[in-house]
Amino acid sequence: MKGRRILVAVFIVLCVATVLVVAYSVWADSAKSKSGQYYRVESLEEAPQDYSVLTYADPWLLQAIDSPGTWVHVENQYESSFRLQPSLESTFEYGGSFYSVEIIYVDIWRNEVLTKAAQIGVAGSWGAFGIIALVNRKRLFS
């Protein structure tokens, strides 16, 4: 009876660990979890008091202008129109229109070795669980 309770507890722990490892793996591989610089642009109705005039806008800034309020990931921050601080809020004029831009830098910690180790560890734990259950099946399930 005691062995069965331990086996059920181990089963529950393995289920939770599996869900956590799979969720982390999916999150780490998702397209939305990219480190780097992001723009979010809003159109302004009036000229702000202080603003910069942009004569060149990188492709990501143009994408952010075309989709106001949406965060746009800058694929190459070294080609960015804004190579300033990691976090910035500013106003600018481009093409005769005025905009405000928020710029943030996101650093997402992803450790691929840890992810693979966790996946292998959970798989190995399930294997060990199965072997223990098979070896002790008469004692546990009788």
C-alpha cells in the first residue's frame, strides 16, 4: 500500500515536470521570444514641442509606423534608426507626419543546454519510473 502511494506521488511529480519542461521548451522556441530591440510607434495629431526629423527610416521603423501600437522586433539593431539607450521614448517627424516611438531592449535568457538536459532528464525519469513499475508490478498492484 505504501509503495503504491509513493508510485502515485512520483507519477504526479513526473507529470508536472513534463508539463513544465514542455512549456519552457515551446516558449524558448517561439517566435515571440526574441532578444533584441523593439519599436512601438504611435501617430501624433499635432507637432510635439520637441522632436527629431528623420530623413531615413529602417524597415522595422516603417513596419512599426504601418502598424501603430504594435511591438516590432528589430532584426539587426546595428542598422536601426535609433541606436541609443536600451530604453527610450521619443518623438520624431518622418515624411511630414509626427510620431512618438518607444524603444526597448529585451534580453531573454534561454539556455539550450539546460533545455535539452531537462528534456533528457524527464525522459530518463519516465523510463526509470516504467522500469520500477514493471519490476514491482506484482507487489504494487496485487
